[in-house]
Amino acid sequence: MSSYRIMSRILSDQCTVESAENGGTVSVKPPGEVRSDSLQNPSDLDATYCGHKGQGYQAQVMETYIPAGADGEKEPGLSLITHVAVEPAHVSDAHALIPAIEDAKKRGLAPAEVLADSLYGSEKNVAAAAAMGAEVVAPVPGGEKKSKSSSLSEFALTEEGGIAGCPMGHAPIEDVARGNHREVVFSVGHCLGCPRRKECPIKSVRNGYGFSYDRKQVKMARRRAREKTAQFRDRYRFRAGVEGTFSALDRLTGVKHLRVRGMSAVRFAVVLKVLGLNLLRAAAVRRPENGGRLVPNGRLPRALDGIVYVHAQFRHLLRSVVNQLAFCPPPAFSPGGSAA
């Protein structure tokens, strides 16, 4: 019975069950021991848990954006959602970037540049996206915590991936490659009385003060250094626009409060709501002040033509239904109250 299987899963996910030999007791697990993919609702077996989003599902959305010109004004055009994927709430965002690019590429909408949150910007994702012809512009995962890689970003690096100087401007006395990593050493005279020694990753070694680092840390250090530039901030500021898209989906379509359960039904409802938002955006560029013409936009001609066609067919169908209802005679009722 399905009810028995659900109860068995609840006991397995949420409780500790002792055998009859140990007393046959059932106790609820502490919250820290309950997995995020455990059963959250017996009426919705696919819903999971996320500490940030709560119980339910999550949607991965990718949309186009129109950068501002030199004067700060946006060019006229149309921004459309080109990818949507519905997942259980516990799935990490780090796994969503590459499938999104592949999905858009299948429909001829592959992006050349992707602005993403830090969770999507791992070195693995950046390299995989670059192999597909897309540049990922995202902060390095982990924020500004004082890890060795974040401290390494304050050092001057060479083209070969070595260290040219420390944050105080002192050159190393040794920087040697050893296997998959490099070891750098600075002189005792420079490091012993340095005012930044406490925040530096160096430690005492045989012939001075130094530390070891690898190629991945060098790549992350260079990315952290680029994040502090005005050029990066100017490119990355457009990522905030997708938050407005989620707000519009919530306000206009109620996507955060669906009346369906199960992954298949939730995915179907979310995709239709995203399509509806695209239709609203496409219709908005045909306003009367534009003379009924589309705003010039050569970025998404194929997607725009399809959306405009669907929108026109929907309006034609709706008009036909309204006309039929207008000519339908009102029902007559017998004394018993039933419709004739």
C-alpha cells in the first residue's frame, strides 16, 4: 500500500527506530540529522527542504538582458526568459548553470556571456562554460573569507602563475614549482617586522617565511582581483535584473503559491507561468505609442516571432470563445430548478 510505504519512509527519514530487542522505541531525529531530501509532506512526495528557501521546489531561470549605453540609458528591446528548470528545493545551484546553457543552445539561444551568482561561479563551471563558448561573470564562491586564495589575490602574480611580490611590495627570494604546487619563500628581514604579518598566509620555514599554493588558487586569486575592478562591477551590475523577474513572476502569476503537487504538475505550471510572462513582455513592446510596431531588437528574432504568433493565436481563440458566449441564449429553468 502506498500509505504504508509513505509511513515507512517517514520513519526512516525523520525518526530513529529501535528494534524490539532494544525496546522497540521510536524517537524523532534532531533537526541537524534530518537530510534535506527527506520526506516533507506525505501529500507531496517530491517536495524537499532548503534552509534558505524552506519546503517545496525551486526554479532555475535564465533570461536575456539589455545593457545600458554610455549615457546610462537602456537601449529599446525585449528581454525574454530563455530557460526554466524546476528542481527539488534541496538541489544545489552549482549544478544548474551548464544544463541551462545546453538547453538554450539546443534552441539556438546560446549565450555568449552569463551573469550569475557566486554559487554558479565555480572554477569547474567557468571552464565548462568557456568550452561551450560562454563567459561566466560571477564572484568567486566563498565570499571574502580569509582563505589562502583570497589572501593570494593581494599578491602580485606573474604570467606564469608565480608570485612577483607581496602586498608590501617585497619580492620573494625563492618561488619554485614542486609537483602540482609551488612554494614561495620571503626573507626573514622583510617578514619579521611586517605590520601585515598576522593577516598574511606565511609561516616559518627552513630558510625564511613562506607558504605553498597551487594553480587553482592562482586562478581564484586572479578572479578575486578582477572582482575589485570598476570594469567587473560595471558588467556584473545587470545581474540584479533577474531578481525583478522573480518578483514579476510572483506578483503577476503567483508562481510561489501553486495549487498543484508533485514534480510533474509543478514543472508544468511553472513553465506555463514563465511563458505567460514572456507573452506579457512581448505584448508590451506593441504598445500604441510604438505605432503597433515591434521595438527594434536583433538579439532574439526567432524567439520573438514565436511568442508574437502564440500571443496572436491566443487572442484569436479568446475572441472566438467570447463571441460564442455572447450569442448563446440564456438557459430556461423549470419549476423544479433544473436547467432545461
